[in-house]
Amino acid sequence: MLILLILNFLVRSGRMEKIIVFVKQVYKRRSVRIARAALLLLLVFLLTTSSSYSTSLHEIYHHLGKALPIPKGVNNMLFYLQRDPDENTVVYQLNFKDGEVDSNVPVNAFWIKYADRGQITQLTAIQRKLAYGLQSKPLGNGNHELRFVSYPKLPLYLIKENGSYIVTARFDQKQLILKRIFVRVKEGRFYFPKVEYIELIGNDAVSGTASSYRINI
């Protein structure tokens, strides 16, 4: 009970934010394993205590989300997807068959498990069919329409442009060249998360400036 009261005081006084930032800075030093363990214990403790005394999932990842990794060295990567509650990332890349983009399955998706030493694994059948998989429809000239199985109302377009491929999305009569998707989970209900919003991040197709669009769910 005393621990919960102390935690409640830290959260309400704003000192918890300073503690999280401090531990996060130390955490970046890969040689300091104690800091990693401390951060993990902090997150587990906050997520398993009652809602009246703990920091919300949303509030925790407001800090950690700033340091989400960017996939490096991935050939033919089109865009990637990240979401609460960890750093694991789904990468979407062109899928080649016999030296050409496969017209039936033009995009391949796989995990980079940053939370598990950067291990690369394929999506499970359930993940492909219910969550992160893409459905494609050929549009001619090497172009395809793509839709997430979990959110089919959002069309994406795989476009061949000047010999290379990009994925675009259209919002408010503007076109976004997609680079990243972030899915935010609503605070609380850690074991039964619900999506709060989807944010698409990339560059404006005309001006080239950084741009993003948020879809509230």
C-alpha cells in the first residue's frame, strides 16, 4: 500500500516523468543492463497496478515512442508499421518473383523484433489474415491497390514511378508518399487493447515536405 501511495504521489506531482526520462537516457547505454532491467520492472509495475494509482499506457509510450527504431538495411522497403506496446516493427517491402514484382502478392510483410534482439520473423497466419496482412488488386501498368485486412476502408496505392515503386495514400485531395504507420492503443485495458488512432507519416507528393494524416478510430 505504501508503494502505491508513493507511486501515486510521483505521478500526480510530475516527478514520474523525470524518472522515466532519466531511466530512458541511461537505458540507451547498451552496456548498462541494470538500467534495462529497471525500466522493464517500472513498466511492468505501472501496468499491473490498479488504474487509480498507475500511469496510463498512453502516457508511458508518449515518452518511449519518441525513440522507436527506424529499420535500416532493408532492401526494397516501402514503409513500416509500429504500434503499442513495444518496439517490434512490421516492414513492408516489394515482393519479387523471377526478377519481377509478383503481380499476385506484390508486397511482403515481416517482423523485425527489436524487443527480441532484432530478430526477423514472418507474420503468423492469423496476423496476415486478421491484422497486418495486405490485400492487393492490380490496376494495370504495374500499379496495385492495397488494403489492410484489418482496416479495408483505407486504400493505399503501390505505384511504379520512374522505374521505382512508392506507396501513396490520398487525403483531402492531397497525396502522401507513405513511409511509416503508427497505431496508438487506447490507455488502460492492457490485455484487451483498442485502437485509438492510426497515423500515416511520409512526404507530400507535390512539395516533398514532411506530412502526416491521423485517422481516429
